[in-house]
Amino acid sequence: MKIVVQRASAGEYAVVVEEAGGHTTHRVRVSSDYARQLTAGRVPEEELVRRSFEFLLAREPKEQILGSFDLSVIARYFPEYEQEIRKALGL
């Protein structure tokens, strides 16, 4: 599986998830405050988004991930997200 993250504008990213059998596209918003809260300013937002998709894909198929969402929404569906993403980022 391949996850491609590209900055679309400040705080907004286009994400393509590719695997055998197809791909999905997503638009993700990340506030700088929320990114700082999760990364302590030590990890680029693009990496935070990519790792967040790895987190999601470990729990659901790419087709079930929302097409457009704010990164903070993940914690509503998966309460362990913030703790797990910090761990995945080595923080």
C-alpha cells in the first residue's frame, strides 16, 4: 500500500491511498494548533497526516475513510488516536 500526501494549501492536504485493485482520494484539514498539540512542533504536518492514514488503514479499509475531514475528527471515532499517533511518531 502506498500513501501519497501533498500540501494543497496551508493546513490542507490531498491524500491518495493506492493499493492493488485501486485507489482513494481524500482531503484532510489540519489546524496548526492541533498539529502542534500532537507533535510538539517536531514533526512536519505531512508526516503527521501520513502516519494518521497508517493508523486509520490498520483499522478500516481505505474505502471507509471519509473523503474530506479535519484530522481532529479521528479521535471521535478512535479515542486512542492521539496517544497512538504520538507513540508512532516517537514522541
